[in-house]
Amino acid sequence: MELAELEIFRTVVAEGGVTRAAERLNRVQSNVTTRIKQLEQSMGVPLFVRDRRRMVLTAAGEALLDYAERILDLAQEARQAVAPQSPRGRLRIGSMESAAASRLPGPLAEFHQRWPEVRLELSTAPTDVLMAQVRACKLDAALVAGPVSDPAFDATPLFREELLLVTPRSHRRVRAPEEVMLDTLIVFEQGCAYRRHAEAWFAGHGAGRQLPRTLELASYHAILACVSAGAGVAVVPRSVISMQMEPHGFATHSLGRDGRITTFLISRRERYSASFLALRALLMASV
């Protein structure tokens, strides 16, 4: 089992087949196919099954992929430690959807212009999922909502976010949870830090109030559309509200100090590639 075989294996998985993997690796298809067969022979088990035109991982292939990711990342880390290089290779970044939409486009565009040899991969997920993926080395870094207390992470504060309560435009002014007239809280899935803050705000003031129903949606666009239609209320970052170009069908209300949250860039401690350090410096300079 060689590093080159693992890199080819990982690329075939990412591209879903030999043809596109060969194009990405600048190799002929027969070479990619041969190296995959050699890897399967050395492992003693099939790693793929053919499903029409796609190559799908077997259970053994799924297990190997996790090890391949870690081995290749460690090899890159070792190269960087022994002979520091300019940013290059793959950098896997995760982000909350709000930060990806409102905070990252400018810095990522500048990063790509400065270091085009870095293959930047961005995915979005709730804070809890992102932290688990960084901990498992499936992401190199992620933008998450604080606080971050896990000693496994190096956490760099980037910017303060303000959460706002969003209601239909016709709703009366809200200063406390008991003044909310609707009984549905529109939220992202479990694991979203902003959802936890919203639920804590409703439950933690005075006698407290727990909204009896929640409606889970997968995007802020859908959440704000449902609020405008009167389906419920939501807690949304001000940065997302400021991006809305159409006339608002909703009203916003301050949560006071309870709405102020710091966004952190997290990574595993001592896993600092040149690409990660460059991105971190760029993000810190952009706030």
C-alpha cells in the first residue's frame, strides 16, 4: 500500500469513477484502474462495486477511506513540518450556513486568487456536526458558534454575531418571550447552536416559555419565507437579514445581550498546514 495508491483511491471515491479521477489526476484511465486493482490485491478485499457508471464503496472500502484520509493528511503534515511550503494541496473547511453565505464569499475569493494551488472544499452543517467532523479529522477547520470549551480544539475568535427574533411584519413589538403571539419556532435541525440559543431564550426568562411546536427547515431563505407567511417565529443572525434584497415581510426584534454570539474558527490542536494558517490569517484580517 503506497501513498500514491491511497491518493488515487481517494480521488476515485470523490469523483465517483475512474474517468473523472484520471482527468483530475492527469493520468490515463488504465493507470488509475491498475493502481486500484493493485490496492485491492494488497488489501485482499474488493474496495468497490460497479453500479452502472459509478463506482460505489464496499464496506471494506468505507473503512479504508477513513484511514486513507488520515494517512494522507499526516503525510502532508509531515512534509510541512520538515520542509515548510507555500499553501497547496487540499483544505477542507466547514461552516455554519449563515457564515458561509454572509461572511466567507469575499475571503474565500481572495484566498483562491492568492493561492490557486490549494483545492479548497467547503461544506455547511450545524455547529455540533462541524465540531464532530473536525474532531474526527474529516474537516481541517470549521467556523462554529461559541463558546468552544473542548481542549481538543484550537479556537480563534473571528467576529461577533447578533441574533434577532424574526416575526411576521404585523406582529406586535417583542421584548420578552411571553409577548410572542405565535406558538411555532422555525429552526434548523438539532445540533444547531443558534437553535439552542433560541430555545434557551424562550425557556430562560422569568417564568419561562417553551414554544409547543418546532418546524425544522434546511435554509434561512425557507425560514424567512415561512415567518413572512405567518407560520411561526425564528431566531436569525443579523448578517443574514442584511443580505435580504427583497422587501421584508417580517419584523425583527432584539434579544439584547442574549443575542450576541462569537463565531470561532476551530481546528485540531497542532494540525496547522500552510494552507490553514494562510486562511486563518486572511479571515482574521477581514473582520
